[in-house]
Amino acid sequence: MAGTKTLTIIKPDAVRYEHIGPILTMINSSGFHIAALKLIRLSRSEAEHFYVVHKNKPFFNSLIDFMTSGPVVIGILEKENAVADYRKLMGNTDPLKAEEGTIRKKFAANIERNAVHGSDSDENAEKECNFFFSCIERFSVFDK
Ligand code: ATP
Ligand code: MG
């Protein structure tokens, strides 16, 4: 059975352009419960750890510069089939390929500055949620 949570990051570009509210509205309107939320600035080592799978990609240094360039909103989103449904709501990594009605189509500038992150598997969702939030910061409607 698919998991019920995913981790999102509203990236520095979307925070800078005051898109936090509209993005959270799209998230809520699509049936997600916000189980945790905070505004923080990632350190270089936190961003490098988070995107470690991309460390050999040509865009890695630029991605880390971007992700540490300003505050980000980190959230845990809950709903049945959370990972796949949120990736659908985000749209393609490249906003030029993202469908109408997706967060990236609406708010992303380009393939790097693409407004939001969403976990890509239940296993990574679990790891990412545990990396950013302690148990007293989480208010799940599923885990009792
Ligand atoms: P995310 O992991 O942020 O949710 P994603 O799963 O859609 O995005 P990944 O392939 O995991 O995409 O890439 C991670 C991030 O690295 C992208 O969201 C984007 O910010 C950046 N990125 C990916 N591909 C490129 C590229 N070709 N050029 C520049 N930046 C890129
Ligand atoms: Mg990814």
C-alpha cells in the first residue's frame, strides 16, 4: 500500500517572490493535510546532504548555491498516495514541460529554480521527514 506522507520544500525563489501563500493554498485545495511546517535557511552541508544523489551532476554546485540563497519552507504533507499525488501537483522538473494547473507551471522560472521539492518515494519521504522534523514538531492525522 502506498504511504500517506511526503516532504515538500518551497524553494528560495518561491519564498523570495512571496509565493508561499498561493502554493500552500494549492496544496490544501488538492486535499493534503499539513502535518508540519517551518521557515528555515539551509546550511551548505544540509543542502549537500539533502541532494547527495546529485553530487556528480554538472548542476550540483549551482543547485547548492540556489538552495542556500535564502530561506525555504519545509513541510510534511499527508494524504493517501501522498508521494505520487504531490509529484503530480508539482509538475515536471522542467517548467517548460509541466502541465497547466501544476505548481511548477505556475511558479517555476526554469529547471533549477523550480519553486518546490517533493519526495520521490515512500522510503525517501520517511528519511526526509525525519531529517527535518522531530516528533514534537509533527501532527499526523494518520499515525496515532
Ligand atoms: P526535487 O528533487 O527538487 O523534488 P525533482 O525530483 O523533480 O526535483 P531531481 O532530478 O531530483 O528533480 O533534481 C533535483 C533538483 O535539481 C531539481 O528540482 C532542480 O532544482 C535541480 N535540477 C535537476 N535537473 C537539473 C538540470 N538539468 N539543470 C539544473 N538544475 C537541475
Ligand atoms: Mg528529486
